Amino acid sequence: MIKSHYNTHKETIHNLFWRSLQIFGKQGIIFIVFILCAKLLLPYEFGVYNYVLAMLFFLIMFCDFGVSTATSKYVAEYSITDKDKLKAVLFNAGLIIIILTVIITVLTLVFGSTYLGDKYIYVLYSLPLIFLAPMTSLYDGIYRGLKKFKQSAIISILSGIISLGFIYFLINSYGLIGALIAQDLFYLILLIGLATGYRDFNFKLNKRVISEIGSYSFTFGIATLGYYLFSRIDILILGHYGYINEIATYELINKIFMIILIPFTILGQVIAPNFTRLFAKGEVKTLITKYKRYVSLLIWTSLVLIPILLFSIPLIIKIFFSGYYNQIFSAIFCIVLLAYSINFFNAPINSGIIVATGYAKLMTWLNIYLGILNLILSIFLINIVGYVGVMYATLISLIIGTIILQIRYYKKITSNEKKAK
């Protein structure tokens, strides 16, 4: 029985294994930097570090704006339908990222000091990330679309091992600035490794590829912006209101949950090409069946994890980060736990099924509306109940968004099934 299931899902299991190694190779280094910062920096400096990174990745979102996700989709599609387009993806998608990066860089240099004040100097140290991070994501999208999970895993692990040599030195010697520079160097090494591993491309301008990737990435980019507004804008709001120490504790909790979320994200990335192929072949009935199975499995998984994490995470914080086991932690932990239990469901379903089958547009305006709602709720509640208001606003927005999106997607695919009949 077990062997039969293994043979049926052999490719997915192998891809899941290598994708897991790849993600942990990359995120593991980022997590090491984070942990060293939590240990070596003062809580206020640690809060500044997280605030600056939140601002940087807000800018990075505009530099990528869904290009890497669209790339993964079209690479999987072109690998079946058009080899010439496949070879044109890297140059043409990279061109989109370079143009966006130049625009965001200029805007940051012109207006950054006005908004960020004394934090602006730290953003400048991290500014290379707004090019390096989207480009590594672009290569990652190509590797995913081609199912080269093993190769990308090896590259990420080797990049991480090489990076370990300077990370501790930089943070220990230069503190907050060293931590930011360490991020730049790690992404640079990773980009070089990924570029070395993929050379099957050309430098020909292909307007059709730019149009297809650009239009779909714009749709997904709008959705990502909306998602950011109801999932990560809270750090920027807390920083704007001066809750720097609260950011430190909040981001420590977030980081632990994000590590736990990684397997769910990996699952979504691994199953995405399979659902893309099912949709491309018109096998809607099989797609719906698999969708229902994943929905059921992930709901039960999330429910089982809640009591486990409710006990284990406070214990981890108390033992390893006792300085952050405080009143702030007690006030926000259960709210964050509920939010991430929903994300355990959302991560694989949204990226692995909804986006992979070409329905990113369903997320677009929904996320924008919910993002605006969350922004308004956060500002309103932070003035009423203090810093916990942004966490409550995020949880409310997340619940509403999840319910509406899944209902809309299910109606769309069942409608397609009826048309196919």
C-alpha cells in the first residue's frame, strides 16, 4: 500500500524533498542572520533591523511585482508548447525587473530621507537587495517551472555554506550595519550560483514573451501588493507610530512561524507545475478532485498544529529568547498563531493551485480591497487599543479574504467543468 502510494506520487515526493533542501538552504541563512541579530543586537536595534528590512522588501515587491511567479507559470507552459519562447524568458523577464529596479531606486533616493528620517541611512546599506532579491526570485521561478529542484537545492546549500564564513564576523564586528551588508552578500553569492547553473537562454528581445509574462505578472503583482497591505504592512505602521521594541518581539514570533510555514510554501511550489499541466490539458475533473483533497488535508493539518504550537512556541521563546518573553509576547502571541494557522492553508492552495491554474486575477482586486480595509482597520485600531490593533486588523482581513477567495475559485473551476461536459 505504502509502496503503491509512493510510486504514484514519486515525482512529487522527490521534488518536495529537493525543494525543501533548497528553501532551507536559502531561508536557513536568512534565519541565522535573524537569530544572530536577536542575540547580538539590543532590542531597539533589532526592531530597527526588522523595520528597515520590512521597508526594503516592500520596495522589492515593486521591483519583482509578480514577475518571478509569472515566470514559473510560463516556463512550465513553454517547456511543453514553445521551446523558443522558453529560451527567451530569462532575458525578457530580467529586462522587466531591471526597468522596475531603476524606477524604484530613483524614487527611494529622492524621497527616502523625507519618509524614513534617521532610518534612511540603513536602507541605503541594503539598497542592492532591490535588484539582487528579484533576480534570484526570477531564476528560482525558472528552476521551478523546469522542475530543476535538485539543481537549485544544491546551489542554494552551497551558497549558504560559503556565506556562513562572513555572516557572524559582519554582525559581531559591525552590528546592525554588518547584518544588513551580510544580506547583500548572501543574495549576491546566490545569484551568481543560480546564473552559473542555468545557461540555456538567449539575449533576443521577444515582445510576445514580455507581453505574456508582463500582463500576468502585473495581475499577480497587484494581488501581492494587496496581500502585503493585509499581511506585512503592520511592521511599517508600527514603525511609523514608534513601536520599535514591539516590532522586535512581533518579528521574532513571525520568524518562527515563517519557518514553520516553509513546508507549506514548498508544497505549493512543488504541486504548482502539476496543476498547471492539468489545466493546460483540460483535465478539469481531475483538477477539482485534487483541489478538494488538498483543501481537506490542509484544514485538518492546521487544526492539529494549533494546540501543538500553542504549547511549544512560548517554551522556545522562554528558553532561547528570554528577553522577549514579556508582556508584548503575551499580548500578541495567540493572535499571530490564529493568523498563521490560516496561512498554513493559504500558502499551498493559493500559489500551488489558484495561481498555477491561471486564476491569479481572482486574488487581485480582492487583495486590494482587503488590503485597504486592513490599512484602515490598523490605523483605526492602533489608535484605540494600541499596537495589538494591527494584529487584530490582519487577522480579520485574513479570515474574510480566505473565505471569499476559496468560494470564488471553486465556483470558477466547477463552472469550467460544466462547460467541458
